[in-house]
Amino acid sequence: MTDLNPYRPPNAPLDHASPEAVPATCPKCGATSATKVSFNWWGGALGPRLFSVVKCNQCKTQYNGKTGGKLTKIIVAYQVIAIVVFGTLFYYLRTL
């Protein structure tokens, strides 16, 4: 007979890592070891956090750590949005 204690929370496995902790494989070399990027030229400190950017430890390629995809489209979209936002801000501040 098992001892059931209604006041004790159920046991949960804590030894497995969350899916976010394991980055996707590198699209260039296929390696699975990567480190998080904290700053880069196109996104500063905010871009890598928004898009889960990681850097492959073998070939040094930066890619999306969740999907394993390349960052080209993300970089272009991020830059276009930044130019539009700052251009609009500059225009309105100049007209004051």
C-alpha cells in the first residue's frame, strides 16, 4: 500500500532540460553545441533576445536557436522597422 499524502505536492521530474535550453542544430555545419549571443551589429542588445540568436561553437555561424533558421529575413525586417520608427520620430521632432 502506498502512502498518499494530500498535503504533499506530486513529484515532478526536474532532471530534464526545457526545450528552450537546447538550441537547434546549426544550419551550416550541423553541430548541436551553441552559445547565446548577447549583442550583435544589427540588433544591439535587444535583437538577439527577441529572436533567440545563438552562435555555433564550431563554425561561429549565428542562427535562430529555436528554429535553426537563418537570420537574413529577420535582420532585414528588423532594420526596416527601425528605420521607419526612427525616421518618423525624427520627422515629428523636426516639425515642432
